[in-house]
Amino acid sequence: MEAPILPSLTCCSIPSSNSHRKLGRQLLGAAGIIKLSDPFRLKLTPDNKTSNWRATRMQAGEEDYELRQMKDMAAARKRWETLVREGKVKALTPREAGYAIQLSDRTLLDVRPATELRKAWVKGSIRIPIFDDDSRLDIGTLSRKATNFVMGGWWSGVPTLTYNNEFLSKVEEKLPKDADLIVACQKGLRSLAACELLYNAGYKSLFWVQGGLEAAEEEDLQREGPEPFKFAGIGGLSAFLGWTDQQRAAAAKEGWQYRLVFSARLVGVFLVADGLFLAAQQVGRYLQEIRSH
């Protein structure tokens, strides 16, 4: 099968226990969710060494971590492809998933985080995220959120996520091991990671929505929620301005009226930015006058 395309960068936290920490890192890395270097893995040299040598060691530590990340990604993708190739997890298109839900009463397990679930979900689906929005307010989480925002979260709207330690236990509470499960996420990769966890936990009738709900047309699945499936994974300034690939595809179908809304928003952003710049100049002049007196 064709290897899944890794999703874009997201900043996530890792579980605290050793076993869950290892599992969380494997899943986060393989899903392309963490790409930043782990500061706790960098070995700083003593102060009596030169700064250049210290910087070289830090860079080497970052490269070693990135290499481990790449190896984890490759290993996880190989395992997932093997599950599909051997028929342990059966791939479905979104349309086939819709037929299966309607005609054979199979259950759809949606493993997306809350930010995506609030926008659109399949009618009658069971929603248990494998990674969810990190709502903690400790120093480490706030630091990760700040890093995520600076590294592009302001543009993409991708939130800081954390591995859901209760994912398997919650699934087992609601669904028996012999249930026919159709597992879906937004782009199709996190759901494949969820399928591996479920298969290893004893679920043997698993179906994976290839390409995720983002690949679904509106007629494929019964949708509930305010947004189309294709728009559930976008956000930030790029979505506000209509500059995502999903919105551009919609604009090609909808015509100039659709583009006009986002053009007006772009003009509004420029006006607000210009107003803030002028206000900053006025404040600067005012402060300068105060100092001169």
C-alpha cells in the first residue's frame, strides 16, 4: 500500500510513566506530531569549555534526537503498513465507511481531538481521542503552548496536544472486543496508530478510514456539526483568511462570492494592523514628550 503522508507539525506533551512515555513518544514521533528537539536530552558541557564546543555538542544532541525520531517514524509506519497489508486492519474509503455504517450497523470510532470534534462529527459515532487538547496550566505545558504558537500555531491554529492515557480503557468501557470498529481521524494517520493499539489490546475486527474524514465528501457520511469535514482540521489566521488548501478548493467550486468574504477579511486585517502601527507611533511620541519635560 502507499505509505501514509505525515501530517504537519504540532507541539505535544508526553505521558509521565515510563511505559506510556515510550509509547507516547513512538506514536507522537511516528505521526509527525513532535519535531522539536527535547531540551532534557541535550548534555551541556562544563562552563570552562569554549562556547563553540558547547554549541557543537548541543547541535549533535539535537541531530541524534532527530535521527531517533526518524527511525521511530519509519518503524511505526512499517508496522502500520504491515497491519493493513496482512488484512489485520482493513482499509476503507470514506464512502465505503459510510455504506458500512448505514447498511451493517458498524460503529465508527472517532479518535480526533476535541478542537476537531466540535466542528464536525459523524452522526452516531463514538468519540474518544487518542491525542487530546492539553488544557493543563503548569509551567511545562505553558512553555510548550508558547513554543507551538511561535513555531506556527498562530497561522495554522493547530493546538498543543497530549497523549490520552485513558484511550484504551475508555474504548474497552464502551465497546466489546468482538465489535466491528471503523476507526477514523482527520487525516488518517492517528487513526492508524489507534488501530495498532486496539489490535494489540484484542480488537480483531478493525477498519481504517484511509485519508481520514478530510478526504470525505459531504454525501459520504452523515455529518453533524457546524463545519464540513474538510474544514474540521484547519484554524488560525490561515483559515480566517481562507488561505488553506481546503478553502481554496471550496472557492474554486463556490465562485467569487466565497472569495469576496475572505478578501474583505484580508482588507480588515491590513486596516487593523495599520491602525495599531499608527497608535504605537502616537504612544511613542507621547512618551518622548514626557521624557523631554
